[in-house]
Amino acid sequence: MTSRTLISSGSPFEAQIGYSRAVVDGDFVFVSGCTGYDYKKGTISPDVVAQAEQCFVNIAAALAEAGAGVADVVRVRYMVPDRADFPRTWPVLRKWLGEVRPAATMVQAGLMEEVMKIEVEVTARRRPGAVA
């Protein structure tokens, strides 16, 4: 039997919709789609590049709480409403994942709010001995 731990960022969306920021199941960490909201300030930049950076700040925080890090990411999915915005985020994506090089998918799709320009979801595998 594997252990299962739920992790919350404190986002009001988690309670309203009924999901967790991340779920740890055994060695795997499944991080829900993160948008560019700064959950501590309750703000979001109108700029896709700033949003991409904040996505990874949010992801890194969830992974850290799960006993993992960005270096443990094995899969990433990017969702963008405007595919023309995606290349603008590449420097941010390289900064965070350039050495990790996880399997990746980009999907053009509408997001929950018009202000959201990117959403990023990751799956990570914790290293042996990691504790959530």
C-alpha cells in the first residue's frame, strides 16, 4: 500500500473546485496545473513571461513541500490560450527545466480566467529516502 499526501497552496480555487495543489502517491508527485497567480499576494501579472516564472515558483514550492524539487520533474504540460505567446516563455522554461529536460507537451486551450496566459502541470518522481 502506498502513502498518499495532499498538499495545498492556499489558493481559494482549491477549496472552491475540490482539488489539491499536489498529491504525493508513493514516489510520485503530481502537481496540478499552476497559473501565474502569486498566491501570497493574490495578484497576477498581465505578462505571459512573468506568469511563466510565477508558475514555476508555485510548482517549486509544491514540490519542496512534497520532498522533491524541480530536478525531479519527469513530465511537464504547458497550456496556453494563445500559441503565439509560448515562444516568449522559452527562456523561463529553459531556466527552470533546461538541465532536467522532462517529457513535455504544449496544448493551446482556453484557461479559467481571461487574465491567465499560461498554466503548467508537472509530474515528479521523488528520489529514494525523500519524505513528504
